[in-house]
Amino acid sequence: MSPSAGVTRNTLRQQIADALRDEVLAGRLPPGREFTVKQIAEQYGVSATPVREALFDLSAQGLLASDQHRGFQVREFTVADYRAMTEARALVVEGLFRNPAEVAVRPEGLASIRRRAAEAVRAAKGGDLDVLIGYDLRFWRELGQFVLNPYIADFLTRLRVQAWVFAVHRLRRDGMDEDVLWFGHEELAEAIARGDHDQVHAEMRSCYGHALAWADRLEAREAEAEAEGDAEAKAEGGTDGPPGTGSARAPEPPESPGHCA
């Protein structure tokens, strides 16, 4: 294989991975959606090799699940997964900002971060989810460049992407408001610019507290939906047969996005 062929394949691999990630983040590839290497290769009009590599890259990032017999599917994150992501990011970030040796704030990078922050808040208040996700990810990714350990920075970015994969279809279903979205990007950026560690901690706690409060509400809603489904199943079970024998037809489980039995 010539060097140019290798570059072309790697470029295609990255382009396909980026395109599919954008589809997942936009909610156009919903959780549980299955597809094969052949289907994606035909969709993009390319060979199977860069597609297979792109899909394995996305699997390594936790966005896809793979099965040797069924191909790939968009991973379905539960509320428990989302809570664990949030708690993991909170623990790591708290530790970073308590150890100045792990973080180097570069003044030349702050102007771009401020712009990302302003655009993210504007999109959140305007209800533009696609724009919000894009600017929010850029905001956190650029903040991650201040982290001296690249493995930690990559870990935090991956968790943020996974959190949006969890959130996007729920936000499209339920809508967005201040009870769900966090608007503190600009305050956090300014606290970092001032070197005000106490305020940085306060803004980060606000961010993660907002996320965990949403997780609490989602858990309560899904538990209520499950209880209602169980009640309906019992009611149906008592109408098609003698008392106490239940229905001859098994009731369908209630719809509960994100719930894992």
C-alpha cells in the first residue's frame, strides 16, 4: 500500500467516524439502532475497510456496541449510566483543580473558550439543541486542553460525548428548560480566567448538581411508568380468565426509554 493510499484510508476512517458520531449526537441514529459495515459502506459509497475501522473507533469510545453476528448498534445508556458518568467527571475535575500542577491555564486560549461559552448559553436559551451540543462539546474540549495529562483530558471528553448521547433523544422528547439545562458556561470561563479556584469549584458543583437532579427526576418518572405498566398488566390479566389465573396473553412491557430491566 502506498503512503498516499494509507493517508486516504485514514482520512476516510476519520470522516466516517465523525459523520456517524454527529448522527448519533443529533439523535438521528437512536439508541438500539442496528447496522452493518456493508450498509454504512454502501451509504457513503466507500470500501468496507475504513468503515469497519471507523465503527471500531466509535465502539472504543463507548458510542456503539458490536456483535459478531448482528453487526453494530448505537449504545443505549441508562439513567444509572448517566449518573455514573456525571459522578466520574465530577470526581476527576475536582481533583484536577485542587492540584494546580495538573492544570496550566493558557491566557491565549481563553478568548476562544469565552466565545464557545457565549454561543452555548445562547443556544441553550434559544432551545437549539444541535447548536448547543456542538458548542458545549467544543467548550469542554478546549477547557480540557489546559489539563496537562492527555489521558485525563481524553477521558473527560469521551464522558461528555457519552452524556450527550444519553441526553439528546430525551431532550427532544421532553423539551429543554432551565430545570434540565445548565447555563453556567460563561461564569465558569470567567472564574478560570481569574484563577478563582473557589468559584471554579462552585460552578462545577452547580453543573454536576444540575445533571444529577435531572437524573433523579428521570429515575422517578421511569419508576412511575413501570409501576403504571405493572398495574395495567395486572388489570388486563384479570379480564381474560377466571379470577387469580391471569390472562392467557402476556402483557406488553411499558415503554420506558433508557430503562434497563
